[in-house]
Amino acid sequence: MSDSISLGPGREFDVIRDLVRRWGESARGIGDDAAILDVPAGCRLLASTDATVENVHFRDGWLEPDEIGYRAAAAALSDLAAMAATPMAILVAMCVPEKWRQHLAGIAEGIGQASRSFHAPITGGNLTRASELSLTVTVLGYAAHPLGRDGARVGDVVYVTGALGGPGCALDAWVSGRQPSRDHRARFARPSPRIREALWLASHGATAAIDVSDGLLADAGHLAAASAVDVCIELDAIPAMSGASPLVAARSGEEYELVVTMQAPVDEHLFAREFGVPLTRVGVVTAPREHTPRATLRSHGRFVDLPAGHDHFS
Amino acid sequence: MSDSISLGPGREFDVIRDLVRRWGESARGIGDDAAILDVPAGCRLLASTDATVENVHFRDGWLEPDEIGYRAAAAALSDLAAMAATPMAILVAMCVPEKWRQHLAGIAEGIGQASRSFHAPITGGNLTRASELSLTVTVLGYAAHPLGRDGARVGDVVYVTGALGGPGCALDAWVSGRQPSRDHRARFARPSPRIREALWLASHGATAAIDVSDGLLADAGHLAAASAVDVCIELDAIPAMSGASPLVAARSGEEYELVVTMQAPVDEHLFAREFGVPLTRVGVVTAPREHTPRATLRSHGRFVDLPAGHDHFS
């Protein structure tokens, strides 16, 4: 993507110029073939890419254009939160069908909102026509000590941020032809990547983390597999939104909350006061009971089975 | 994207595991929410993202699956070449319709070939279903002194790498229902990002560069605008492939050759011996003749007009 100064003529460039103008201070250094960035001394670079596709991640009528843009950027930024990284840049590749052209400014506005909220300037991108709307957002961040999925140890305490189930309830409602409640819809449309929260957790003894994109139990399972441990979650401890059962909360994907393992219990009240978001202890890390490390769900001392989580290829 | 160790069950993960296996040594560090990378001390980070979409950048039957993958990665890497950066990582977001599923391994193989050829490990990605094939490739690189578009100065000499016109001729043939010649087709299907060539040029006095994606004259125009100079190109000096007229060579896009302005003439023969690719002096940088800096085309002392270049939104 190129900026308002260095661009030649052409309708594609006019569109890009308009987007860059809308982004204002959020767009930085656009105008060369590649963005130039600096990783702070002593820090490592974190990079992740995430695609949002019409009719896969949302359907027509579910979201406003600005929500589509915001959500695409927030979902990508959540991968940086999961690693306790500080965002430094967003690159956004937009594939835009003719019928979506009129909404491009709204989509860009949402991306700009996420950029401003999480101090991640938009430093580059790509714009092309397509027959289906898709936004691929690449995020770059830095961390002196990135938090992986593989650091959980037996005896660690398992926490989750926020209250779960909103996106799951919203999806259930839409798919059933109902309108979701305002709160459930908001959690789907405007997820909050837990950037600042992750830095706090990392500095308070976090050993591993993952963001909840496939569902709490599924993502805890990825963390368990990477760490070669079992992650045992108490069903009744899961923080569920009003209207969501604990089972729905355990399955609900695209939450963009964090599951974190901690060396020792932390002050949940302090966390909640600091961020206005609950931090809830939901389980413990144990030695694997079977050959394959996994996440398990328990209720009143008994294991509970849960249907599989989200899978784009199922 | 996650690796073969840390992944839970699910068909999406099986597909990713298969891709990572195929990539072998080319896939590195896949398995966390974000890739962890290190920029060499004293270097700056370069980042660019580029999308390839079915029916926009190619049509069914034009390319083999491995060529689609190779070309998508090569086009993105070319943006690093344009900045004289050394590649350090590729992230690839794949949106794959059901009918393309059987070709996914071939597409991945092509991405792997580009990764190996240019020493850019595949460090992350995203896989989602879609109704249209698109590949969004993000490339990360580093450079102590990135080369911009804005450094051209009056009196600089203008060079272009390679021989132009192949992709333009191939596209003309396909669109007219003919088969392109093997050479023209190869230049479209397997472009060569000029990574090593760019480092050589940067160390031999390059002041500005851009890669030829919109067409030589159009991209020289972007460079002219960024540098606030005129770039005057001699039509008859443009290195054209056999079968391509100089005018076709001046317009042909998606070449992924480089246009470079140099402080002084360099040894073109030395360059050709070193890289097996011609380097051709095609013009000079002058003060802007009109209010708007631009690239102009001259033949036998007279200015030649050329229809506008490539524009995805025209």
C-alpha cells in the first residue's frame, strides 16, 4: 500500500489514499514496498497472520462494516496478547468484492479503531478486488520474554480472563434465525484482545498462555499438548456470561480471552480493579493421566465430555 | 498455524500438520500464536503483505498449483528485494475452497520452493475455507540501510534488471484464448524476486528502487513521485524478451524485476556474470518538467505516450 505523497494516478490508488486519510495518525510510513520498523533493543519480534472471510467468520447482516474491520484486527492482535507481546504494527490485506466497495470506508474505520485502541499503527497492506470479502491482518509485536504455549508445569494454576459464552450464544441465535442479546452480540462484534492484561499476567508469574479462539476447552487442549501436561478445568468455575451455561462457555470460540497458567495464585481482585475485567481461577495443571496430554473438564469430581470445538475444515 | 507437536485433534489441524510435514526444514517455529523472530543487531525490520486471488491474479487453467504457491510467495518477496532487504520469514494465509482442497499440497509445495530458494523460512500462517482461492503472503526481512523509493536524485542513472514483457505477452495470449510461449509463460508463472541482485545494487550506489509490479513505466512513475523527480526512460533501451515489443515491455506488469536509480554507471557485465541476469541502463533522472513529477518515455528524442498501467480497481 502506498501513501498520499508517493502514489501515482489510478482508481486503486485513489481508494488507498482515501483509506490512509481516514486512518490519519494511525497510518504510518505507508508508501514504500515494505514498511520499515524497529524492534526495541533486547526484545524479540513476534509475528502472526489471521484471515477473516465472509460467510466463514460472519454472515451478511450480522455485523456492521466497522465491526468487521475492528473484529478482524482485534482477532489478529489477540495472538500477540497470547504471547504477552506489545503490538508495534498492523498490515492489512483486503480482498473486496464490488458490492462491498461502498462499505470499505466503514471497514477501514473499524481497523483504525482497533489500531488506535491498541497503539498498533497501520504500516502497510494490500487492496485487491475479489468475489468474496476477506481481510487478512498481520500483526507485529515485540517482547523481551515471549510467553509460549509450552511452559505450563504440573502444579500451575489455570486462569481465564473475562466472561465466556457471548460469541457462542450470539452465533447460536443468528444461526437459529433469532437476534442475539445486545451483550452477546457485542462480545462477538467487538472482542477485546487482552494486550495489557497479558503483560500484567506475564509479569506476575504466567508460565504459558493461549487465546480462546477455538473454545476454552479446545484451546486449553492445545496448551496441554504443547506443554505435555493435562489441564484440568472445573466446569462450574468457568466464568459464563449471563444467558450462557458453563458448557456453552467451555465451547464458545472466538472469545479472544486468555487462558493462562500461573506458577502460583494471583490477586484476582487487583487484576479486576486494574483492567475492569474478571480474572477467574478455573483449574490446575496435572501430570498426563493418559498417553496423550489433554484438557479435561470436571464437575463435582467427575469428568464431563464435551463435543469437539471449532474447526473450519470440519 | 500450529505445528505437529502442539496441535490438538481436528481436520483443520490434520491439514496443517500435512503442510508442515511437506515444508520440512522450511517450516520453522510453527506452533505458537505468533512466530518468534530476531532482527540482527544494527538492522531494521521490513514487512510487507501481498494477496494473490483466483480470477484476479490468474485464472483457472493458467497455472499449476505449485506455480500458484511459488508465484504468491515470490511476488511478496519481491517487495523485500525492492528495499534491498534480506528475507527472514514468510507467513502465509490460505483461503481455500472445497474444489481447491485437492491442490493444497501442490500450492504448499510451491510456497516451500520459494521459501528454500530465498532462504525465507515459513514461520506461521492461517488456513480457512472460502468460496474463492486466495493466498496472502506476508514477508519479513531486515536491512541495515533499507532502500526506499524516495532517494532518486537529478543526474542518477536508471537501470532495470532482467528482460521485460514476458508476463504481459503471456496474459495477452491467455486472454485471447491462445497458449503463451514457454518462455513468456515461465516469466509469469515463476518470477524471480531479485533479492541477491538488490543487495549488490544497494552496495554499488543505488539511491532508490521499486519492483516492477504495475509495469516499468507505472512503477518508475511511483518512484518519480516519491523522489520528486522525473524519470526519463528511453523506449528503445528497454530490455524486451523475444516476442515482446518495447511498448509491451514498458507496460508489462507482475515482472518482479527491479527499477533502480544509481549515483553513477555500474559494470553491467559484472552484474550479468554474477547473477546470470542482465542489468540494463534505460534512462536518467531529471528535474521535473511539469508541476507533477512523473516517469516519461522517449524514443528518438520525442516523448511517447503509453496507456495507463495495471489497476485492480479500474
